[in-house]
Amino acid sequence: MPVPESVHKSIVDSFNRISTPGAISAKQLYGTRILNQRELQVIALVAQGLKNSEVAEAIGTTEYVVKNQLRAIYDKLGLWNRVELALWYEARRREGQAA
């Protein structure tokens, strides 16, 4: 079920306010060049709200592999959980639409 635009904007705005003023964003610090195609695919599926088992089925691997990939993604982007990952993904997706 998609999140209403007003709720999404509120969540993203709140997330952006938590950031340390003057801090370098994950995109500025890491960029997307460190993310491989499989990781980008996992991120997109997680952002759609899929569970690890559903992501594993969609990409033809095991849930264990997906968990390891998510840990690596969180480390690369400086994130803590799938909610932050989904917000990160949506922010990048919207930046791409605005460009």
C-alpha cells in the first residue's frame, strides 16, 4: 500500500531535520558508485516494503544472503535500518525526478 504524499513528505522532512546541520550526506560522502547492481536491486525492493524472504525470492537467493547484503548496504550508507534505507532511496529517487 503506497504511503500518501503528505505523510511521505512529513516523514522525509522529519528525517532531514534530524541530520546534523552542516553534516555531509551519505550521497556526498559515499555516492552510489560503491553500491553494486544487486545492492541497488535489494534497496529498491526493500523500499517497496518487501520482507527479506520476499526480496530473496524476487532476486533468486536466500534470506540469509539478503540479510548480509542489507548489513553491507547499511554500513556503506551509514544507515541503521530498513526505514532509513527506504527514506534514503525515496530521497534519491525524488532527486532524480527533479533533475
